[in-house]
Amino acid sequence: VADHPNADSLYLLQIDLGTEKRQLVAGLKKYFSKEQLLHKKIIVCVNLEPAKIRGIESKGMLLAADDGQKVALLEVEKSEPGAAVSPEGYTNDTNELAFEEFIKLDLKVANKQVVYNNRPLKTKLEFINVAGVKDGAKVR
């Protein structure tokens, strides 16, 4: 985790996806310290179109829940880096997705789980739980 050289509110994250390493730009500085982000097993949307954010390329997006008062990372405990995440009963689409399309997805928190179309997100080993935010928190 490093400070973005051209933005006060952004971090540069070097992440391990199991089969590859990537750099993400994340606007989390006002919510988390660098130490709080280190070595977390986070959920990342990797099929977003790469984007340049303040001159630095980001190849994916860390997902977090925001209820307007608090922000919480989406994390897993049992799953390994690179594990696929999808709503229960869905298969992953690997087509590249524009950010404008991604933000239209209705991902939210319900009963401490992340849901899409009322189906919880999960890996093969576990559901994606999130603590510290209220039901209805938006996931982005």
C-alpha cells in the first residue's frame, strides 16, 4: 500500500490474485490507514476495463460497502487469492466491463452478507460477509 503521488485521498495497492499481481488505485485514505489494508484478503472486481486515475493505471477495483457513515472492506477468511466470487446460482462473466456498467449493478448489504438480486455473493468456500455497516449499504 502506497500513497498516490498525485492525489491526497488515493492509495496505490499492489495485490496478488494467485495467478498474477496487479495494481489498483483506491479512494480509501480517509477510511483506512495503510496498515489496516496490508495483507487483507479483499474482494476485487478484476474484469473492469483498466482506467487511469490521476495518471496511474488501475487494473480492477477493490470492493467496499458504504452506508453513508461507515465504510467496510469486503473480505474472506477461507478462500485463497484469485478465488472466483459470484452470486449464488450465477456463473462469472469474464467479459470486460465498463465502470459505468458496473455501478449500475445493485450490490448491497443484507443481513451482513453482500447480495445481488437477493442472492448472496460467495466463493466456493464461503459467503462474502461484511461487518460494521448497516443493511442497505451500497457495495462499490
